[in-house]
Amino acid sequence: MANTNEAGTNGDSWKTRTLLVGAALGAVVGLGAAYLLLQRAERENKQLSMSAGEGVKLGVLVFGLLRQVAQLGE
């Protein structure tokens, strides 16, 4: 019985590592995107603002990226 639990734990470790790496990469990319937005706002001496159209464009772009990532395994 102990071997089954150990095998199950070892078998799930790659899933945990994948989730942690994905979360870390997502945080780094999100931080980088926020930094770039702040730099643009400072360069233009404006307060950061985003129009509804820019928000929709960003949402469609992120959705497309996630769709491409989902298709990597195929």
C-alpha cells in the first residue's frame, strides 16, 4: 500500500511543479506588463488610463495566447 501512495505522490509532482512554474511565469509577465504601462504613463506625463477598446483588445490577445498554449500538447 505504501508504494502505491508514493507512486501517486511522485506521479503528481510534475503537475505541482508545472502549476508552480506557470504561476511564477505568469506573475513575472504580469509584473513586466504593469512596469511597461507605468513607464509609458510616466513618459507621457499622464495618469495611467486604458480605454474600453484597449481593454477589449488586451482581453482578446490574452485569450488567443491561452488558446495557443492549450494547443501546444496536440
